[in-house]
Amino acid sequence: MYNQQVMAMPGEVAAERTFVCRVYSWMFLGLLITGLVAAGVAAAAASNPQVATFLGRIMLIVILAELGLVLGLVGLVRRLSAAAAAGMFVAYSALTGVTLSIIFAVYTSGSIFSTFLITGFTFGIMAIIGHTTKRDLTSIGHLCFMGLIGMIIASVVNMFLFSESIYWLTSLLGIPVFVGLMAYHTQRIKQMSHQFGPGHPDARKYAVIAALMVYLDFINLFLILLRLMGRRR
């Protein structure tokens, strides 16, 4: 029995690494697609006023499509195939690139690049903490989620109040919220890796769902930091 337990440990470690690598591969692919689409759409809009006009007309449709894809991925995950989940994630990443193309018109390329590096560095630190800490981060995750709900409610209210104080308050609150969610979600990915090993039939599908979690954390923290530190044109 002792020999069997010792022999099982490398297999468990390999299963964990396989799932985690799959998650972050999808995450990085999503970020790459978003960045390329955003840069391409921004360049097209800058060179052709008709493209910019067309984007303004369809932007609401794009945002609703993004929301529908996220809700579909999360709500229908049990019914979706791995290929369908992957396709929806890629489509969501591309649509996010369309909506984020506007930042190239508002902020300088240098500030966008530097903010992306800062976000990546922050994500790396929190990912290490989430994967190595022995502390259960569930309570922190729940607290950050409640903070996120508060941010969303305050942002919706501010659409009617146009309060600069609420704007900056939600921006500053967003930093600890998404930094905390990064650590919590990376710990959740480690926990999921024990459940969805390479032999699990749903491993590929849930790797995409886990990638969506950390992808959203990254994008939202990036936008908040850009809002606070970015240099406008």
C-alpha cells in the first residue's frame, strides 16, 4: 500500500500540471486574440472614418453579445461540448477586443503597454500566492465577490448621477477586488486540477471555464489600472 501511494503521487502532480497548463494556455490565447483584434480594429477605425462610425453603431450589440457568451458559458457548461466551450471563449475574446479598441483612441500606446506589463506582473505574483499558499482563500474570494457586486451597482447608479467621486471610488476599490480574485481563482484552479485530471471527460471543457475566470480578472484589473495611470492622448 505504501508503494502504491508513493507511485500515485507523481501521477497526481502530472495531472495537476496538465490541467493548470491547459488553463493558462487558454487564458494567454484569449489575451492574445483580444490584443490583436483591439489593435487591428483601432488601426482600421483611425484610418477610415466609416469604420469608426460603424463601430459606434454596433457597439451596444457587441456588448450584449459578450454578455450572452459569458452567461452561456457559465450557465450551460454542463450541456456544452469542449469544442463549443472553446469556440465561445475565442468568440468572447475577439468581441472583447472590439470593445477595447477604443482605448487606443483614448490612451497612448506606451501607457497601454506599460499598464499591461504591470497587470501581468501583478497577476504573476497573485498566481504564485494562490498556488502555493496553505491558507484557504474562499473567504477572501467571497469578500471580493461582494465588493465586485457593490462596484457594479455603484457604476450603474453613477450612469445617472455622473458623480466623479463615485467614479474614482469604484476605480480604487476595483484594485483590491480583482487582485484578491486573482489569488482566489488561481487557488480554485489548483483545486479543480485534482478533480478534472487528464482522464476526466470534462477536463478540457472546465479548463476553458477556469481560463475565463482568470482572463476576466486580468482584463478588469488592466482596465482599472489604465483608468488610474494611463496617459490620455
